[in-house]
Amino acid sequence: MAGSSLKSDPEALVQVMRQIPSAVTIITAGNGGRSRGVTIGSFTSLSMDPPLVSFNLARESQMHTIMESAQSFVVHIPDSEQQDLCNRFAMPNLEDEEQFEGVEVSRVISGAPVLKGMIAEIHCLVVRKITAGDHTIIIGEIREIHHHRTDSAMIYLDGAYRNLSL
């Protein structure tokens, strides 16, 4: 693949981006009686004042339908032992109920499911959505942070989850 360009080989971008480690988070939201979650590798901090975060969401995803009118979302930081849960929320064809089957959750006023047993949750109010190619960039203002424990977080690198313990 040496010397590939994006124009001649669209898979080249995917291969290169897999070499950049990314955080692993699970985003949940509720809207009109529906709840959904999605595993995201694009979560990032944007600003400390005001406290803003963002993530990129594929426009063809089922989660995008929820986020089109959701007013808030919850970011979950899983530990290195929660790969199965991350895999479940990465499966695009699961129905809403199937995603949460057997998963211990509570709900916030917005209807967003809060997954139990996470390292931390970050509760956010949606402040902006920006269309960018085949994705939407969702920007949220942090309203609450619940940090439960300090454990090894996960990253995603070269197509696999990795333990980040040092």
C-alpha cells in the first residue's frame, strides 16, 4: 500500500487512521421514548471555558436519528474489562431494546440511559451540530461529571481495543 493516495485507494485513509490511537467511549441519548447508545472513538475535549466536548456521528447510524432532536447526551468512559459492552454498542443493526438487554442502567430526566459500572459519565447539553461530509459533529456543554473510580481506560488502535494501563 506504499504510495497509495486517497483518490486511488479510499481504504488508504482507513488504514492510516487505524494507526492513530483513539479514546473509547459509549454515548447514550433518549428522544421521544426511544433510547440508543453508540461506541465512539472520536470523543474529545474542545474547551475548558465553557466546558465543551464533541464527537463525530455517522449520519446513516441509528443513533443519528436520536441525536437529530435530542437535547442532551451522556458520555460513558468504560474500563479495560468492558470490551463486550463496547462491542455491543458498536453493532449497528441491534434494535434499541437489544442494546440495553441485560445492561444495568438508570435514566436521567432527558431519557438518556446511564450505564452502571463505568469509570465515569459526563452529562452534556447539546449546543451545536455541524454537518461534515458523511458525519455530524455534535458539540455538548458539560453539565455534570460523575467520576466513580480510577481504572485502566481503553483505547482503539489498529482495529482492536487496547488496555491503557501503564
